[in-house]
Amino acid sequence: MKRPSTPIDIGEPRKPSKTGPETNLPAETISSQLDRILSSAEFVHSERLSRFLRFTVGSSLEGHKDQLKEYSLGISVFDREPSYDPRIDPIVRVEAGRLRAKLREYYQTHGRDDPVLIEFPKGSYAPVLQLRKSPEPAGARLLARLGGMRVLSCGLGFIGVTLAIIAAFLYVQNRGLRKQLDAVRPGALGEASRLVWGCTLTQDSEALVVFGSPVFFSGPEGSDLFIRLSSLNETSNINANPAFQDLQKRFGPLLGPRFDYALMGDARALQSLTAFLCRVNPRVTALPAHLATWDNVRDGNIIILGTPRMLPLLKRLPVRGDFIWDSDHNIVNRNPQSGEQAVYVTPSHFDSMSYALIGRFPGLRPNRQILSITAHSAPGIRAAVDFLTSAESLRSMVDTLKISGTEESYEMLLRVYVDSGNAVKTEYVAHRLSRKQQAK
């Protein structure tokens, strides 16, 4: 592929033509709509998405929709080099998904009465620009319904009674579930949840949950081979990786990497975590680790969830805490305090005991934070999430950490006892509290 011969400067909005191609809308109308969107709360603090939207809409107005391809967008919008390979670097696909979600959110809130819709069909990077259909007046809808009414048989009454019985049954059955959900509603957890979770629970920014991506490889087409090496989790320059070279010597040519699955422990913990967060902040996005870079998550509050070896972001955390996972699944204590161990050793098998580590650090933007929830076993990860969503545990964390504000950084090390694959006891081990974290 070649770099586009005429790169377009996207630092400022372009001068539109009088009418947008492929639409009867005046270009000025579309530009006004674009300005409204870019100045909204959903976009004003997201430079990357604003740039993406401005570029694609401007290209459409200039009649260049056919140039809105993944490769050209990677170079023109996201400053990739001409050697950029979209098959390896998914930046355009990831940001397009976030842009679609942001636009939906905008049109459901601040833009619900806007006359012009700007949408991106799935699988396309070219925006669709159209007038929003005016809702039919309520009176007209009522007359239409009355005009179409017919005398119905008594069977309708029977159906109504049946539905009422079913509704009553479901109400009774789900009453207990609603009580359980209300018990873990962040707002119901009070001040403790605010102090522990910080700005992650606020609605003014997106919460991005990055979860582990196990790396798999497959044999040539027609082969049933599907293989994973647990120690092989870094896919950059994969062909030069000695572990990958050894796999190919043993099994022949391999295709990949592939990211078809998530670990069951991560998936269950992710479900619990997002259910908890969505009770107060609907702007929650789950992102597999192989699609996450600091560059494309920097605008939100970031939650890193899962097994450390499958979370490349964790290795490049902008700040460095006192408790560090080593390659043998142990916790290294870089600054042991009185009564603490220099190394907390995890048993070779996680069927009896595991460690979990919770940490909160400054984010990559002002008023943003990074929360890491990590463990080397599925029960450990689930136990850490349960710990962070339990009213009793949250109050215990506040009392132990002596935390007094939402801007403080902290780390808490937990020991998780396991029986038959389930966490049966979670206990406190050590902690750190820092008023100000320094970047590495």
C-alpha cells in the first residue's frame, strides 16, 4: 500500500463546498452540526475522536468518501508511518468503535433534538449525513390508532389475563435479584465507594475496562491445530521471538497471533465489574488487551483487569508502585515495611492460595485515574472484584488505608484462599498510600 499522494491537514476544520455530496443538506448545515457535536461534553475532552470525526466529515463534504480507508486514516488521522500495517495495529478499528459509541451517546443526550444525524454504519469509515425524521405528532398517532381499531374477540381478554399472571410471577421471582443488585449499587455503598473508586464512578468521563487477551496460533488452512503457549503473550515482532520460533520448529508453520478467547475467570470478573459500574456510570467500555494502547485509552478512566502476563499495558504503567508481579507469579515488595516480606511467594498451583493486587494511580489526563485489579488465578481476580464491590470490604479499605480523598494513590495486597476453584476467604496483607505519585 502507498501513502496517499495528497495528505490533508486536519488541524483545522476544512472549508466545505456549498452542498455536501450524496446528500441534499447544505454544507453549512452539516458544519454547524459538526461544531455542536465537537463542543459537547462527549467530545470536548477527546482530542483523538474529535480529530477523527472532523476529518471524516470534512472528507465527505469534499467528495473524498472513497479515500476513507483504514490505511489512509491510520496515516492521516493517527500519525502512523507509511509502513503502518492495519492487520497488526488496530488503532483505526478501535477508535471507530469508540466514535460510534460516542455519537450514540451524544444523540441520546445533548443532541436528542438536533436536526441533523451524523452516523457511521458498522464496517464503514464514511459518515452518513442526513436529516433526522420528525416524530409524528401525538394527536396524529392517536387518530391513526383509533382509525385502525376493530372489535376484538374475548380471546384478547384471555391473553391479557395470561400476561398479567406471567408478569406477576416474574415480578416475584426477580424481586430477590433486584434487592441483590441494589445492595451493590455504588450509590448505596456511600462515602466508602467514592473514596476507593475515585473519579471512576463519575459520569463525566468514560470508564475503559481493559481485560486480558490470551494469545493463540493456528496451523495452516485445513489444519485442526490451535495452540497456545502460556509464556508467550507479547506479540510485537513475533517472528523474532525465540518462544514462537521454537513452536514453529515443533509444529510447523503457524498462523496468527489470534485472540479468539478470554479466560473464564476474567470473563466472570468482567461481568461482575461492569454490572457494578453501569449502575452509576453508563459510559463503560470493555476493551481486550490486544486492542488497548496507552494512546487509545488515555482520555478515560482506565481499569486494568486480569492476569498480569496477559496485560501488556501493565508492563508500561506510567507510575511504579511498591508491589510488583515477577515472572514467577510472586509479588516483589520493593520497599518492605516493618513486619512485611520482601517477596510474597505464590504456590506453584493456585488451587489453595493466590495473591491479588489492587492499585489506584493518576491517569494520563487531569481528573483521570488508573485502577489495576490483578491476580495470577481466576479465583484471585474474582475475589478482588468482589472485594471492591462489597460495602463491608470498601469500609475496611478506607479504614486500613486511612484514605481521605479521591485523588490519593494506593496499593493493597490481598491473600485469597481457594477451595475447589472458588475463593473462600480474602484477607488483607499490606498496603501503601501516596498523596502524590511520580511518573517513572
